[in-house]
Amino acid sequence: MATRTPTGPSPAARVTFQVLGRLSIRAGQDVVKPPRSQILQGLLGVLLLAQGEPLRTERLTRLVWADRAEMTSREAVHVAMSRLRKWLKQVGGGELSIDYQDGYRLLVPAPDLDLHRFRALAGRARAVEDPESRSSFLLSALELRRGPALAGLEYLDRDDILVRSVAQDVREAVMSLASIAPRAERIEPAIRAVRTLAEELPFDEPLHAALIDLLAAGGQPATALDTYRRLSERLTDELGVEPSRQVQEAHLRILTHTRPFDGTPGEAGEAVPAVPVPTPAQLPPGIPDFTGRADEAARIADSLAGPAGRSVAVTTVAGMGGIGKTTLAVHVAHMLTAAFPGGQLYADLHGDGVPAEPAEVLDRFLRALGMTGAGVPPSLAERTALFRSRVAGRKVLIVLDGAANEEQVRPLLPGAPDAAVLITSRNRLTGLEGATLLDLEVLYPQQAVELLARVVGSARVATEPHSAVEIARLCGHVPLAVRIAAGRLVGRPDWTLAYLADMLRDERGRLDELAVGDLAVRASFELSYRPLPAATQRAFRIIGLLDAPDVAAWTVAALLGVPLNEARPHLETLIDAQLVNVVGPDATGELRYRMHELVRLYARTCSEAEDAPRQRTAALGRALGGWLWLAERAADLVPGPAYAAIHGDAPRRPLPPATAARLLADPMLWFTAELPALVAAARQACDLRMDELAWDLAACLEKYCDVRGMYDDWRQTHERALRLCRATKNKRGEAVLLRGLVEVTTWTSPEQTGPAMVTMRETAERVLRLFTELDEPRGRVDALTAIGWGRVAEGAAGDAFAVADEAARLAEDAGYPGGHARALQLKAVTYGEGGAEHAIPYLEEALQVAGRLGNRRLEATIVQFLGAARALAGDVVTGERLLNRSISVARELDDRYLETFSLIYLAKLFAALGDERARPTVELALTYSHAGNFGHHLAESLALLGELNLAAGDVPSAVACLERSVRVWRTRGWVGFLARTLHTLADAYEAAADHDRARAARAEADGLTNSQPTR
């Protein structure tokens, strides 16, 4: 068979195209080289995928240029299309051409495109019931496929529905074949087809469940079990999740006499039942007086819950502010709860203000789907992949309220067609391919009157029907405006409808614009704002200055500078006027209040016009000062890291003792309730360049974020405030924030610019210089301790001991017991695992010092090190007891990092004793390490699992684990652990008869060991 470039083949040569794999073209029996340019290949490929449907320039740009689309002009697309036309003319002898009819399209005869033949065969399979015929059609269709559609094209947007639908069609055909193959006695070819696709989709759990069932049905239970094991390891290693219920049920079907480890280690024989994945129910409450919109609601419901298609059902409701988009979306979502038993997820995307980051939304969704704080991966791409994996196979409805644009929404869309998405936006999101778009208009006049009657009361409206019609007309039939007008009537039972109508006519200059864009909503707000008492007007304006998503009543009192009992009536009046909404009670039982984003913008506009700048600044300072006053007191009561509480000079606003006692009765609950507001407060302080408030607020979050695994909030608030402190030359703020960043980036962040422990030491040296210049001995202790850890990792144990000794003396002189305990702990660590008996006295002294602080987290940390040392020194019983004690405290605190360390050393102890609990214990530690980005624990867990695999004779698995451990240790910069793991890896290479690699690993390990200074 010849391969040639297109130079004008014979007109009789039939040109065929293959897109189910790498782009391939044939002219007769000859293989034709595709265009050299990847752009031309991409254009040709997507035109073929479209099967004659027109593609507009904008969509072609996104499809083919992908992440470079914004930099690509329309002219560039036209030029590329012209070049592609010339190429096609050479290939097809004039028979093939691209035309333009509402978009570019390429018409190819159906038999000449593999995708068309694939879909035709799959359609024939769906049309027959006989298993034999159906499986034959499906196998014939799948034989056409050579890999993912247009494989090898670098810039193709594979999230576009055009490309995604091909993948979904293939997956649907494979899953259909898997279900029918046992009855058609086509198990072996079905296994080959399912396995091929499973290799391409390594996290598709329903697909792997089908493969496991097929392998078992085909008499291959051992291979089925191995498939489950590898999938389970991949899910925990890469995504930090356990296999879905569907996969676990497939696994259970092939098990006979064995069962998986279903608990966590503790006392002998104990097991903790698996925690089921929760069913989220996040919809806001529906509005009881919902009126009209029956046709729109039915259309949305049909589009979301109608017959399943090949892709995710996405419906977008667009319209101006105040038109009722959210109300309609929530109403329909409640109607459809039975159709989506997998749950309902809801997110306000704040498209009218500062748009919510997709990564933050996914963080909340993943937590609602059962992930812990530490289990949420750091990057947007990883969160999107994990989210799509978690909702695959589940009938879930996702409501995305107030979207800003398509880019914000795309990462939040699921990948499988089981789920459905309902979006509201002020913009028509036409760039969401395949979405159903509903443009929401104002209410019909009769519907607007009906809404008025439902809020005010039918009897009251019936007595003045003409005035009711007039009020609805003057409100422009905008639901929000009608509802606000009705609220005023409810709050004024002595008013007649005619009186309100007359008042609205007097404001005709403003209300005439009710039907025009955003001005409609502003005029509606005007109706409720102007009649308010002056003091309540001021409260409304000042509340709108805050960036916090919602607030408690005490925050409003601080803003206004009044006692709490004076702030509450203003809130009640604003609620009656529908300018403020009640969110509900928070974790501490306090009611929280929220302004709609458009209302907030209107309030700020009013404040800018009516309040002096110094008044606005003073109000914000009081609220931020109140948060800081509470946060520093709450942080003192959180059992987190025992760093010195170093604060700045920002003005605080103390709360009354009774209020403070109520709020801080459980400091962890208070932080849980206030965390979104505190993060927003720290960011707003940065925006206002209030550096003292910004850094102190950020620093107060450290302990809570550490214990709860809220590493994103910890790192991001610190980084933002640090930039401000450096800009304002605030040394104290810079020092405290750098100290916190050393902790979060060293132990829980995957983003490292160099070996983590080296970076830690270098940054800590900067912190030490700053605290020395500030004459802050407690800060110097913390910095010295961090430097000591870095020196231990670099193999300089003697230097590290000297640094720890200096830190201990300085801490004693400064009356700083937390720093003293951690310095003693560091002294113990310098002896390493080989000198455990020398470490024990220092750890026992550290435990005594920590006991005087009452910080359970610090005590548990020292207890786990003492347990490890006791076990390494041969006191197995005491070691196990202390490690289990530490695990118990960690679980009470929900502190995964603390628990993981103890699990690792408990597994080491079990391994040394030959106890079968070693493997499930280290596997649990490995899962937690992956989920929380615990680099040190990850490397150590992998190393121990490699040792267990090697001892069990599973040499390939041992090599794989140990090689991964070595890679992680290199990023950590911990010389001793790297050398030890390299020695074990050399043993594994020897067992695999790979003597060259064994010698290289052992030589590197010896070189590292010899380079370390002696004590």
C-alpha cells in the first residue's frame, strides 16, 4: 500500500476519512498524509466530527486553538480555512469542498466517514432486542475505533460537546456490549473492548465495574480481583477516594472466603464501618408564593429530566436582574428532587459581583460529596476530574446560580450524562455547546397581579383590583419589583393599594425605567429604600460595604457602632423591606443575614453618594476590628500548633462579655461559622491596604485551618496579606505570615520550587532575621525550630541539635512553654530512628512542658513521637499504646495529618512483629497522605508499602512503590530517608535481577550516607 502526499489523485479515487483514532485519510487504497499543520488537522477533524453541521468561527477558534483562542483573530481562522480548502481540492480532485451556511461545514458521503458508520451500527444495535444480533452490531461498530477521537491533536478542546459526544457514544456502545455479552456468549471480545476503553479511562468506575463482572463471568476471577485492586490503588493514589459502591459491589460478587479491610487500626479486633457517601441536598428553600412561569418550568423540567441523551443535560436561564431567575431555578429543582435521587448541589456563582472561583465551588461540592478538607486536591484541573469521577453514575442535579460567563461554568460541568445542570445568568451563555437556553421575560400582567395577591392577600387585592393592576404595571411586571411593593403593603396594613399606586405615580421619572435592564432593579430598590427611617437607611448603606457573603447581627452592630439591641431592629426593618435576607442559623446558633449581590451594589452606590469616605472607612474598621478581637480569642482556645501568638497594633472592637461568651462557647464551631466571612474580611483589609488588620486576621486563621485541613484558605490569605506587608514595609506582619507559610507549604502543599526542607530552612532563616530585628524572642524560637528541622533533613544532626538547644534556652528565658516543648521534641528528632533510646528523655520532658499548656494537639503530637521512639527502642507494648492514644485524639480533632504520622509508625511496629495489620494500616496512611498532599508521609508510606511487598515476594509492586517513594523524597530534600529508601530499592532491583540499577541505587545511597556529617 502506497503512502503519498496530496498532489492531485485521480478523480475516480474515493476519499475516506477516519477520526476514531488518529486522523487518517485514504484515496482509494493509498494512505494520504494529513496536512502538516496541527491547526489544519484540527480544523479538518472537527469539521468531520460535525458531520455536516455548520460550525461558526468563534466555536472553531475555541475547538481548534483551545487555550490560545483569545489570542487568535477571525482572520487567522479564515486564512487557515483557505489553506484547508486548497488541501482538500488536491486530495479530492474538486469533489470535496468546505462551504459556509451559518458556519463552515464539510459534507462527506456517509460511507466515507468511520464516525458515521460507527453511529449507524450503534443505532442498529439499539433497535434490536436479540442479544446475538445486538452484540454483532456493537462489535462491528467498535472494530472501527482505533483510539480516542482525533488522538494526537495537541490543542483540541476535548471538553467541547462535539468531541465529548463521540467519547460518550463509544462509552455507551462499550457499556451496552458489556451488559449483553454474557447472554450472547460474546464474553471474550467484550472483555477486549471494555479493557481497551478502561485503559484509556482509568478513573471511569462504572466501566471498570463492568470489566470486573465480565472477567468473572468469563472464568477469570483472579484477573477480576487484580483489576479491582489496581483500580482501588489508582483511585486512592491519584484522587484520594475509595471505589464507588458500584465497583465495590462488583468486587463483592467475586469474593468467596476473603473480605477487604473495612476499618481503621485501633484495639485488636476493632473495625470502623465504612462511612457512606452522603446524598447532598443543598437547594435553598423554595418560595411558597411562587407564581406563574408554568410553561417555563415545564420546559426546564423536560430538558433536564427528559429521555437521557448522549451528553449531560444543561439548561441556562438568562434574564435581567430581578426577573426571577433564581426563584424559577430553585422551584424547578425542588420539583425534580425525585428524578435525581443522587442529590442536588447548589452554588451561588456571584456573577453580578466578584465571580466565585470554580476551584472554590468544586471544593464545596467535593466536601458535600463526602470528601474531607485534606482530600480535596489543590488544582482546578484535579478538582474537576475528581468531581466528575464522584458524580459519574449518579443522578445528580447541579444548580449554578448567577454565572458570570462560560469559562466560570465549564469546570463545574459533570462528564457523564447521568447528571443534569441548571444555570442562571444575566448573560446568555451561548458558548455552552449543547445547552438549552431559556430567555426569561417579565411576568404577564395577570401573573404579576397574582404574585401581588399571594404576598399581600387575595382579599385585600380583590377589594382594589384596578389599583393592583396599576401597581403591577408601575413595577414593570418585574417579579422583584412587585415583591418589594407587596412587602411594603404587608408592612403597612393601613395603606390602601390606591395609596401605594399614587406614590408610585409620583416617582414616575424613576419607575418609567423599570423595564430597562439593570435600572429596573435599581428603581425597585429605590421603592423600598427611600421610605426607610434615616438610621435604617444608614444601616442598609453600611452593611453593603462588607465583602463577607453573610454576617451575624453582632457584625452589623460593630459596623454601625451601636449596641446589639439597637442593630437588630434595623435588620428586621430591612428584612421586611426585602433588602436583607435571613440565611438561617449558623453552627453556633446565630442567625446570619445576607444581601443579594445586586442589592449590595445598590447599597454601595448609595453609600458613595451619601456617606463621607472617612465614615465608610471607620465603619469597616469597626467590623474588621470586631472579627479580629473575636478571632484572636478563639484561636487561643483552638488546640492547634503551639506557635507564639504574636499580634499587631490594629484597633480592636471588643464585644460585650455576654455576647462574646455565647459566640465563643465552642471556638471551633465559631470558626466554622465565620470562616468564609473571616477570609473575605482578610482579603478586604488587603484591598483597603489596612495592613495591620490584614496580617493579624490571616494569622488568626492558622490554627483552625491546620486542624481542619483548610490549607487553601490558610495559604491564600497569608500570601495575599504578605504581599501587602512587604509593600508597606510591615516587618512584624511579614515575619508572622512567613512563619505560617513555612508550615503550610512545607508539610501540606504539593507546590514546591525546590526541595521542601531546604526551602523551609531558607525561609525560616529570613523569619529569624526579621524577628531578631523586631527583638521578638518567641518568634526567634519558632524560626530556630524550623531551621533545626531543615538541618535534620539535610543530615546535619549535630548542627540541628545545637540549634534546638539554643531554641530551648531562649524559650525558657522568654517564658514560652510551647516553643520550649517543640524545641525539646526537635532535640529528640535529631537522634533519628537509630537513636530512639536517646530521644526518649527529651520527649518525656517535652510532654511534661506541653501538659502545662492544655493544648491537646501539641500533647498528641509529642505522644506520637514518644510512641514511635518507644516502639523503635523495643518497648512494643508502650509504643503501640501511645500511638493509639495519639490516633484517638487526632480523630476527635478530625486532624488527618496528626493521625497519618501515628498510622505510619503503627504500621512499622506491626511490620516488625509480622502482624498482618501492617498492610491495611499503611494503606490507610497512604490514602490520607495522597488526599492531604502530605509529602513526607506519602514518601514514608510508599517506602513501607514497598518493603512489605518485597517481603511478600511481589517484586514488581515493591519496585513501583519504592521508585515513587524515591521520587517524592527527592522533592522533600530529606537525605537520610532518601538514602534508606534507595538501599531498599536496590534490594528490590536485585530481587528483580536488575543488577545495574541495583548498583546505581546503592551507590547513590552510599554517597548520600557518606556525605552526612557525624554528630
